[in-house]
Amino acid sequence: MIPVREPLPGRTKLEIRGLHMTFRTEENDVAVLEDIALGVREGEFVCILGPSGCGKSTLLNIVAGFLTPTSGSVRIDGEEVRGPDPRRIFVFQERGVFPWLTVEGNIGFGLGRLPPGERERRIAHYVRLVGLEGFEKAYPHELSGGMKQRVEVARALAVDPDVLFLDEPFGALDSITRLVMRGELLRIWQAEQKTILFVTHDIEESVQLADRVVVMTARPARIRRIVPIDLPHPRDLSSRRYLELRDGIFEEIGLAHKI
Amino acid sequence: MTSRGRLEAILLPAAAAAVLIAFWQVAVRWTGTNVFPSPGAVARGFAELARKGLLLRYSRDSLLRVAAGYGAALVVGIPAGVFLGWRPAVARAVNPVIQLLRPISPLAWIPVAIVLFGVSNVAAVFLIFLASLFPILVSAMNGVRGVPAMYRDAGRNFGLSERALLSRVVFPAALPEILTGLRLALGIAWIVVVAAEMIAVDSGLGYLVIDSRNAGKRYDLVVAAMLSIGAIGLVLNLLVQRVSRLRAVRWGFREETP
């Protein structure tokens, strides 16, 4: 049994209300999202957890403004989302970096309007933040998957957005790199005070990262349960509370934690 | 590559060429032909052409025609292809016409070119233009159409206008495929210039081939002209290959490392 904690006080940054999404094909309609309602506070780290293909990526694409929902609304800072906006950046898997630009070119991509000196300074700052010093002139195809993912995170952070959307960002990385990247994302989140919406199908990942885990059902996806993770960072992955929360979610999804 | 590997990379092709020339020499001797020239006769033919200054002048004339026709195809084909790739509705309307015209050999256009421009330099350039246009147009269209939605979404996310999205995301993302079309088109253009010069003009390497045959059956000069055409084509292809090794496009020409 997972104890439910009252939400922390704080200003609501993002609010999803009565959201439905149905894809119309020629033969039939496919309901993907049903009646999603969720509030995210400023600076909060929320993981959306669900089985593959449940529609959680669709939800993220709607919140980011790339897709229009069938009904319902998404508000950010009280303003209805009508399209993508540089104040909220979507981070794809590492395949989203631009292969024709160097590390520097990618990180500076959204900084076209800044004077050159300021642009240089920002690029250097974020190169350092994600630990890519010495690779400024390298092209993505010369980098490892983890490094490419860092480039993409840095490119997003460089425009100083309030919100980051991450769609299974570490899914294509090996398990060791994935752990390192989670640690770095948490460090960056704490340093830069962003609101983060993070989609994953990995239960462990969600419990390691999030303030709250939003557990989705299979398609059509609804919110099954919202689980607050009341563990301070850095999190001890063998502590009783961590295991309790993790196993609680495994149970919630109907998986015995055995193999 | 090891030094031994490098040596082999030079020696083996040289040996293959030597065997071929020897075979040619033996075949000419053995058949006792007095029409087909021996390698030595062709070498003397080269020397004669060089002495008269024809080799350089005709090569230059052919290359200038290619430059004009191919250049015009670049200027028209790339923007048109990018536009069609970016506007799928327009592409759907125009595509059947493109697909109908594309398989027509540029040589079939020769009568049309002559009707339009007379037996002239312009007719030859027009043929090269037509021959280069379709590969360039189609590769630009497909290149733009194939740009992953992820890149476009990322560009829009950073607040790019449609124009900036085209120039900063869509065009560079499509560039490797466009370059492949450019390379293909240049090869075709070089083939077509030779054919066009046989009909429409009185200079160039294609003219040299046909003129050497007609004026006194000089097959030594015919073969010398053929070999010049091959050599220049080879150099052109190597030059375009170079372009695809530039770092900003190299990603599109090899398997991505995992």
C-alpha cells in the first residue's frame, strides 16, 4: 500500500484538464488518451509512467503543442497551449540532435538572436554543464549515444526554458550510461530549477527521478494513480522506502517483482 | 592502410590496365585490321590532337556546355525540388507529370531542342539542362520530404519562422540526398554533352568523335577522344565525391555509429 501525501505547496505551472485524444483512421477511431487531468507545480519533476504504446508520448506531444487534442485543454502559466514555444523545449531521444551541426552549433541553435559574445558565453557554459569540453567542434556522428543525449539536453537548456519535456530520453542508451545520465539530469534540474515532465516505461527510472510518478493504464491511457515519491535526493536505491515505493508501483501495474 | 596495402592499391589497377592494353595490341595484330587503331596509333593520335591544340579547346568547350546546362539545372532544380518537397499537396499534383517526363531519354529531346533553338550551342546546353534537371529536382523533393518530423518539430520548438526552418533545418537535413542527385546528374550531363555535340555543334569532344570518323575515318582520333571523355568523366566524379566528404554532410553518407 502506498501512502498518499498531500501535494507540496507551490504555484501551478502546467494544468491538463479533461483531455481526450482519438486518432481517426479510415476504418475506425482509436482512442489513445481518456480524461487526463493533471496539475504540475513550478519546479516539479513529474514522471509519466506507462507501458509501451499506451499513449504517454502522445500526451507529451500534446502538452508540448505539437498535437492538438480531440477535447480538453492544456494551460501553462494560465495560458492555453496553441503550439510549440521556446519557453518549453521538447527533448527527443538522442536522435533529435542535428547531424549537420557541430556540438557547438547544436547547443547554440536556439540562440540566434543573442549578440555573438553572449552566445559564445552561453554555449561554453552549457558545454561545461553537460561535460563536453574538448568536443565543441565534433559532429554528432563522431560521438557516443550518451554524448549525443547530453548535446540535446544542453541545446534545450541553452535557451533557458521554464519547462522541459523529455520523451524516454535515455531509452536508447546502455544501462550504465543511463544511470550516469539520470544523475546528471537531477544535478542539472536542481541547478537550473526547471519544471520537468519526463515520459518513461521504466519503473525504476521513474522512482529514482520523480517528485511524483503518474502511472498510466494501457491504451486508451488513463491516469491509474499518482504516486508521490517522498525521498530526498540523492536517493539511496537500496533504502527500504525506495524499495517499498518501487514495489508498490510494480504491484499497481499488476506485475510481481520476480522473474 | 598499410604501406603494402597502398602499394597494392596502385599496382593492381596499373597491372590490370597494362593487361588490357596488351590484349588490345595483340588483338589488333592478330586480326590484321587496318581500321581499328593500335594503342600506339592512339597515343600518336593524342599527340597530334595536343599539337593542334584541339584536345584542350574541345575539352574546354564540352566542359563549358556542361557548366552552363548543369548550372541552370541547379538554379532551377534545387529550389523547385525543395518547394515541392515542402508542399506535398503541390507535389501530388505535379508528380505524375515529372514521373512521365523523367524516363524519357534526353536524346529523345534532340529534335525538340533543334526545333526550339536550331542547330546551335543553345540546343546542346538545353539538352544538358533537361538531362540534369530531373535527377536534381527529384532528389531535392525526396530529400525534403524525407526529413524526419523530429528535426522539423525541434526547429519549430526553438521558434523558427517557416523560412528559417527551411534554411536552417530542412535544407541541411536534405543536403546529403540532394548531393547524391547532383552527382548522378553530373554523370548524366557528361554523357549527354557528348551526344549533343554529335548533332548540334562543331566543337567539343563529342564533335571530335563524329568528325574524326566522318573526315577520313581517323579511328585513332576517335579512340583518343573516347579516352579523353572517360578521363574527364572520372575526374568530375572524383570531384563530386570529394564534396560528400565534407564534415557537415558526411553523416548522411555512412551508417551512423550506434
